[in-house]
Amino acid sequence: MELEHIAQKLADLKTLFDSTLTKVDERDKTISAKDERIAELTDKLVEVSKLKDEALWAKIELMKQMTSERENVTAQILQLQKDLGEKTNKVKKLKQKSREAQDGLMGSSFELDRIKKDVDDKEKTILEYEEKVASVASGSTGILYDINSSIEYMLERIKEANRSLRIVAPSIEFLVENGLIGPLNALPESCVVNIAVALDLTENQAVIDQWKARGWHVFNFSDKNFLMIAANGADVSIAYIAGQKVSGFFSNIADLVTIFKQALMHPYIKAVRI
């Protein structure tokens, strides 16, 4: 009897030991899976950070290029104005010469006409450059570096929208928390609105129905890291957000608006229309 009892105890201990080994193996597998997931997420974070930095530097380089172009155009205007002054002085001298020397009147008149045409051409060129500089100088371009400045810019553009508005935001809750939902709902009925946000089709159904009843084009866009807006087709803002950190820019310069409005369309291509 004593031997049977000891044998049973040993069998029980072996069963317990085997069970413990199985649990240890399962735990090791779980830890390995989590380590792999952490490594995967770390790689994604590094990639996103790299892409964000590359986008920011590209925008900065573009603005440097615009500044350089403005300086070059200004230098060309100054040179043309100098040339124009020299031509004007030459015209005055030829007029004086034509009055003093009747014999050379025909030749001077011919030269005078040629120089007048040259002056007219240069004045036209100067006007074209001045119009180009005025277009660039009157525009507004800047960097968005925090959530407050980004929200302030979006509020301003929403209030100015009267013909069209295209907006991308993380969620309806984000719009509510940052005071954007009220101005959005106050848009005139004539304004054509396209809005892309992450939607919960159960919790957000009332808001979705309200927007669709107004004829808005509503899109379910799951990526919650973008803030984008374009009002009346005259300006554009694109920003990448992570919590309170923002990396973005805005502009109403026509050439830049044309370029970056294409980027604003990307979320609508990836989103699902409701």
C-alpha cells in the first residue's frame, strides 16, 4: 500500500511538472510573439517618422525655392528699370539732336522710333514681372508646428468658405473637442462640402444623417494622422499630426495650391464614401 501511495504521488508530480513545462512553453511563445510585434511597430514608427521628416524638408526646400525665385525676379526688374532709364535718356538726346540738326532728322527719327519700340517692349516686360512679384508677395505661406495654430487656421478657413470646402480630420470627436463642429454646421447651404473623417457608423449615425441631408459628401477615412483643408479652391493646408505634435504648412499662392490640392485628394481616394 505504501509503495502504491508513493507511486501515485510521483505520477501526480510528473503530471504537474509536465503541465508547468507546457505553460512555460506557451508563455515563451507569447513573449516571442509580443517581441516580434514590438519590433514590427518600432519599424513602422521609424518609417513614419522618416516619411514625416522627408515631407517637412521637401516643403521647406520648396519655400526656399519660392523665396529665391522672388529675389531673382526682383533683380531682373531692377535691371530692366535701369535699361529703361538709359533708353529714356537716349530718346531725350535724340530728340534734342533732331531739333539741332535738321539734316540728320530722317536718320534720327528712324532711330527714335526703334528705341521707342524697345522702350515699350521693356516696359511691357517690367509690367509682367511686377505682376508676377505682386502675385507671390501678396500670397501667404507658413509652417504649422502645433495643434493650436492648426486649429486656428482651420477655423478661419471654415468661416471663409462660402462656395466649397474640402476637409480631412481624425474623427467627429476631434471636430467636437476642438470647436470645429459648430462652424462646420454653420456653413451656408450653397457651400459644396467634402468631409473625410474616421467614422463609427453606430455612434456617429445621427451626425452622418445630418450632413448627408444637407447634401454633403461624407467619407469614412480610417487614418487619424492628418489635418487637411481647402476653402473656395483658393488655399490649401496639409498637416501630419501625432497627439499634440504637428508637422504641416499652409499657402494661398496659386502655384502651390495647384500642386498640393492633388495631395489633398489622396484621403478621398483611400476612403469609403458613405
